[in-house]
Amino acid sequence: MIAQLKGQIVARDLTYLVLDVMGVGYQVFASGRSLSQLGGIGSEVTVLTELVVREDSMTLYGFASEGERSAFRLLQTVQGVGAKAALSILTVLTPDELAQAILAGDKAMVARADGIGPKLALRIVNELAQKTGSLAGAGMAATSDASISTDPQTAAQNMVMQDALSALVNLGYSRTEAFTALQTAQKQDTDGDISALIAAALKQMGSA
């Protein structure tokens, strides 16, 4: 398993780069976001990688952050989402933005990616809604900060957010409406208490 490569970028295109590692050139496919972060020809870089093996091919995919690699892996657990579709999504959404879209049930946000139609976007949101704990644990916290965080406290906060969201949806609120209210409520001093968070969100929505 090739997990990381360190070398010089000797060629690049819109979807891949060629990395020279001690005289061996590796073609590494990546999202547009990672390609822009890794730099141009001549740059000395370290690229996190994922080797995808098929019956007729072995393809390397590269990432500028661990959060993006984790998102790439999770996206492919959804039926109909392959490596190309996952990279397309990660070109338009950061891992954190993807987590937000899933928590909010915002299929339109996911459908912004090239090649991702409304039906597939809905499937991604629905199937990964049950895995938001994994998203948070992988450093893809549902916050406005796109930095990578593996802080257990952040993961715990996101689990509380997920549970509160489920409770509000069960009360009849839409995922988008509930998520927006919870984001505002989370900024208040609720001490990580789910009851206090739900109460604050209900107040935001004018129901308390």
C-alpha cells in the first residue's frame, strides 16, 4: 500500500500531476482543490495517497490533507460513487463543507459537482447521514472552519449536534431548518448539553 509520496512535481494537468520520487515518475490523480494547494511544476511536495486497485488497473489518488483522503474513502462507500465522482465532489466542497451538506440534508450543495446529478446527490446525503460520526472523527467537523481537526472534543460536539438534529427532525422540522438553528444555538454556552442545545435551537425557530 502506497500511503505517501515525497518528491518534485515534474508535470501536471487539470486532473493529475506527475511526481518524481528518486527518478521514478508517479502519476497521481487529485481533486482540483488539492492540485491548487500542492503547487506547480518544480515544487517539492509531500502527497498523501490512496491506491485503488481494479481488475484492469492500479491508480494512485493524491490529497493535500488527511481530511480530504478520509472524505474520498467515505464517499466511495455510497453505491454509484467511484473515485472520479469523489474527486469531483471534493473539487467543489472541502471536507467540512461536505459534512455540513450531509448534516443539513442539502443535496443541492453536493450536486454542484460535475457529473453528480440530483438523484446521486440525494443518495450521498442520505447514506452518509448515518456516518456523520465517522466524518467528525476523520477531522471533518461540521463547522465553518475548514482546518483539519482530530480533537476528540470536536468529534464529541459533532455527535451531540447529530443527535440534536435527529431529535428536531423527529419533531417535524426540516433538516435544513433544524441545522441552521442548531448552528446558531451551538455558539451559545450550552456546555455540550444536548437538551440545552435543542432548547436553544427551538428558541431560534420561535417554538419555545
